[in-house]
Amino acid sequence: MTSSEPEQRRGAEGAERTVLVVEDEAGLLRFLRATLPAAGYRVIEAGTGQQALVEAATRSPDVILLDLGLPDMDGVEVARRIREWSATPIIVLSARGRERDKIEALDAGADDYVTKPFGVGELLARMRVAARNAARIAAGSGEPVFVVGDLRVDLAARRVSLAGKEVHLTRTQFNLLAVLVKHAGKVVTHRQLLREVWGPGSTEAHYVRVYMGHLRHKLEADPAQPRYLITEIGVGYRLLTE
């Protein structure tokens, strides 16, 4: 059985989802045209940033795959404009692998970043996570309880437990975890964490690393190999959802 066969079955059994592919590279477009429909997606294409904005507004895709190197405008600007009115998941596909480019795209509103070349299994997994996160938010972002593995976070009661045992967190530790819970499955940049936990004027980036270390020692069986709180090197952190 190939790695794509389980995806094909899920796509056949569930409702067809729509993906807007914003890409002007012919070879990658051919690959995505063949791969995504087999995984249950209906593909809409846009070769420019302007066309992407029109398609995103008129076709209401379930997820957007966005290249950064477009002929008429930078993909970061496309993500920023879409985020002004839409919460549709945006996954950046780009040959730009520098940390600065990833941070810029994520801060502009992208949900995730996949560096070219990539495997189809990785891309489909990222799309599933983005779709689940969007569905969770649509169902009610005020959902008070988040559960993954042995970790349970009750946002309303501000209580955290691990394998049924309550874990005491300081106010700042809980606030940091709460931001990651609200964006579960997504990469959250250092800048965003600083802004949401310590306030818009904070510039002390080391705060995030220090408090993340505290959280891992309280929540991870092995802080050096975390199960829940994953580092996206040079960019930020991601709370896994499965």
C-alpha cells in the first residue's frame, strides 16, 4: 500500500474539500493537480496574487496553498490581505527556507509553512491539521477544554492536568500555554507569543524560551524530546494536536 492510499480512501468517504493553489511553477502545479484530487480535494488554481485574492473571496476554499514568489506581488502580502477578512487556513509552500521568511509569512497570518521540496504525506498531514484547527475555531473558539494524549487544559477553569494529576502552573506559564492551546496545531512565532503573553510593547525574546523551558519540565516526560510542545527552530513553537 502506498502512502497516498489511506488519503484517497478518506477523500472518497468524506465530503469533497476545496483547495486554492496559488502557484506559478508549472511542474509543481502538475504534481498538485494529480495528488490533491486523489486525497479528496477539488483544486482551484491562481497564478498571481491578484487572482488569488479574487478566488479566495469568491470561491470560499477550505484551505489555501500559497507560494511566496508570485509574479505580481509577494505571497506574504497576499496572506496579509486575505487575513483582513478571512480565517481560511493558509499553508505557505516556498523555496525560501530562511527563518526570516518563515517568521514574516507566519506573522502575516499564514497557519503553517512547508519548504520546497516536500513530500506529499507531509503536505496532506499539514492540511488536515489546519482544517481541524479551523473547524475547532468555527465550532466555537471559546471551547474551554483542550485534550491531547495525557494532557488536559481547561481554559475556563485555568486548570491543567497530566495523566489525571493536576499540574500547578504560574500565571505566566498558564497564559503562555493558553495561547498555544488557542492556536493548537499552528506555528506561533516568538513575536506573537511575546505580544499575547507579555503585551504589545515587549521585546524580551528570551522570556519565551525561559518560560517554555519551565512548561516542558512540568508537562513533558522528557523535556529534551517533547511530546506536546514542539520547537520550530528560529521561528517559534507548536502545540501538537495528535
